[in-house]
Amino acid sequence: MLARSRSKASLERRCAAPGRRLVWSVAAGLGLVFLAPARAAAEERVSREDASARAALGQRLFSDTSLSADGRVSCETCHQPGAAFTDGLPVSRGVLGRVGTRNAPSLLGLAQMRELFWDGRRDSLEALVFDPLTAPEEHGLEDVQAVLSAVRARHASDFERVFPGRGVTQQTVAQALADFVRQLPVASSAFDRAQAGDRAALVPAQRRGWALFTGRAGCARCHHLEGGALTDGAYHAGEVRSELIPHQAEAAREAVGMSREARRASVPARAEMAALGRFAVTLSPTDLGRFRTPSLRNVAVTAPYMHDGSIPTLLQAVERELYYRSTPGRQVGDLTPSERSDLVEFLKALTSAVSPSHPPDATPRVH
Ligand code: HEC
Ligand code: HEC
């Protein structure tokens, strides 16, 4: 078994095999100076290979519609590789056509993100991946046991190969899916090439938009350019739908009455609960209606926008942001129409090439 022979334990067993004893005792005679680096390098290679075997297994789970209540929904339904792992809908649609309350974010580059979901209610991918599987509006499986049975029905032997002696458990399923999502790369974009010194990577409108983004328009205050994630990972006021405002106080009271785990378990089922944002995690009044600043990587291919998908186009999103984030006294009118269009052109420079593990024929499907 391939994966098993790669494990650390069996590597040690192989070293101790009779035919190799002589080699190892001679090597030992040469001292640790020789052995230690060679062994560390071998162990590092083994753990890299293990992670990629787990990610490959996670990828199979990611696209498997049998892991859902109606046999039609997989992670890919809402996180489509050809659309930077989003679904093109304002709010996602899961099993039996059930409509959710939030816009599906891109999954590219999440390895850098400290807190996950629009409200940051999970702090690791491993802790997160069972949420969509058991959410009634997403995969709709009853509970963790139902997920494990569905995984066993199709992937038991693959799990035994990749996780020898452990097989399908809550931890191994979480690890495989998390490793797959974690390694989804942020491929290079025209902006990255420009930052690395290639002046020809951006057209003049994009260069002007870049200067506005970091300068007068003030976008980089929250969509940080340092580190390349295009987010500060912090929470700021988000879009508010006027029809939800009268229900806010009652929704907040309801959240206060819920257990910590119930507030984190899955995507909020009702729009007025979803609109509470970060408040549902911290119960701090200053967090009411706040959402994690989204990364703007690939933003040109992930319409519609905002946590509730309420803004259809990139130009409208830029205009909303200009209007609501501007410092007091400044209005959207401060930027001319051609300057706003320069900002949009700059945002287009943040689109990455399609990742190599997901060829361009993985076109987005609209459900
Ligand atoms: C029915 C649509 C749907 C399905 C199916 C779905 N997701 Fe999501 N996903 C969403 C939505 C909507 C959000 C945002 C929810 C929120 O922030 O409250 C999300 C958020 C996430 C995030 C957090 C991203 C971030 O920026 O913090 C990860 C990771 C993720 N999903 C992974 C998965 C995995 C893995 C699966 C399959 C096991 C899956 N999703 C299945 C719709 C879906
Ligand atoms: C004070 C912090 C802050 C500033 C300044 C800011 N943003 Fe944002 N931006 C956010 C937050 C938070 C959201 C999510 C709001 C929501 O979901 O309701 C967001 C959302 C967006 C989106 C939608 C992304 C998506 O995937 O849905 C775009 C586009 C955007 N901002 C562009 C800009 C531009 C352009 C500027 C400068 C004019 C700017 N932002 C200034 C915090 C900020």
C-alpha cells in the first residue's frame, strides 16, 4: 500500500529491516551530522506527500453529490472551481432547492485567513467542514453520523489507504476536506506581476485605479495590500437591507438566548439572524451588522457581492463602498465616473489564472 509505506512509522520499520541494518550501522558510525539532516528531509517529504494524498481524497469528497440529503448537492455546487469557488448566486441554494441567507465566498487563499465565514465564527477549516454537510439549507445530512455513513459507503477503502488503521472518522473526514481547501492556491495575477516590478503587467487605467485604491479612495485601509490577501481580517459595518431593520432588536435578543455552539453551528437559517453578522459570535453590541472584510482577490469573477449578495455588479459594489466608507464630509461624487471606472479596472487586475489542478473546462454551472 502506497500511502502506508510513506508513513513515518513504516519508514522507521524499513530502516530497521535486516537487509538495511548494515547500511544504517555504517551510517551511524559517520555520526549524526550526516544522519540528522537526511532524516529530517525524509520526514518532511513524507509529511508533504501525506498532505497531498489527503488533499486528493478531500477533492473527491468535495465533488461528491452522494454526501447530501437529495443526492444532488456537493461542496462544488456552491464553490465552483471555474468561478473562483463561488456560485454566481446572491445567496446559495442547497438540497431540495432550499435558499440560504449568505453569499458563497471564494475558497482561494484561505490558508492565510485566521477566522472563517463572513462573521468569523470558526477558527479552523477542520472545525468548519462539517457545518455545510449538516446544515439543512446546504448538504442537509442529519448529523455527523449520517455524514460518516455516506462517506463510508463510497470512500472506505480510499480512507483506509490514506489514513491506515484509522479509516473514516470525524477527524479524518475533516482533515481530508480541510487539506484540500487549504492547498487551493491563489495563482499569480497581473497585480502580483506589477508588484514584482513588471511595469507592463497593468494598463494605465489599472495603474491609476491602484493609486486611487491606496490613496484618495481609502480602500487599502481595510483591503490591505501588504501580504497580498486584500483584507485586514477584521470586521466592519456591512450592507443593511432596510426591510430587516425592524427585526434587528428581536433577532439580537434571540441570539443572546442561544447557546454558544448553536450560534456557531451553521449558516443562520433566517435573513434577520444572518444580518446580525459578527454580533452572533461575540454578542458585543458594537459588532451588530459587522462582517469580515472580504479578500478582493478574483473579485471580478465572483459577482454578486457582499455577505447577502445584494449588489449585482462590480461597479455598483465600488460605488457602494465609496459612498459608505468615505470619511465624513466626503461623498461618492468626489470621484469622477472615469476614476470609479479606473478602480474597477484595478480590481480586474486581481484575477488569477485558473489554478492548475482545476483546468478551464471546469466551467461554472448555474443552478
Ligand atoms: C449550498 C451551498 C453551499 C455548499 C453545498 C457548501 N458551501 Fe461552503 N459556503 C457557503 C456559504 C453561503 C458560505 C458563507 C457562509 C457564512 O459566512 O455564514 C460558505 C463558506 C464556506 C467557507 C468559509 C470561507 C471563508 O471565506 O471564510 C468554507 C471554507 C467552505 N464554505 C467550505 C465548504 C466545503 C468544504 C463544503 C462541502 C463540505 C461546502 N463549503 C459546501 C455555501 C455552501
Ligand atoms: C472600513 C473598511 C473598508 C473600507 C475602507 C473599504 N471596504 Fe470594501 N468591504 C469591507 C467590508 C466589511 C465588506 C463586506 C460588506 C458586506 O458584506 O456587507 C466589503 C466589501 C467590498 C466588496 C465586495 C466584495 C465581495 O466579495 O462581496 C468590494 C468590491 C469592495 N469592498 C471594494 C472596496 C473598495 C473599492 C473600497 C474603496 C473605495 C473599499 N472596498 C473600502 C470593508 C471595507
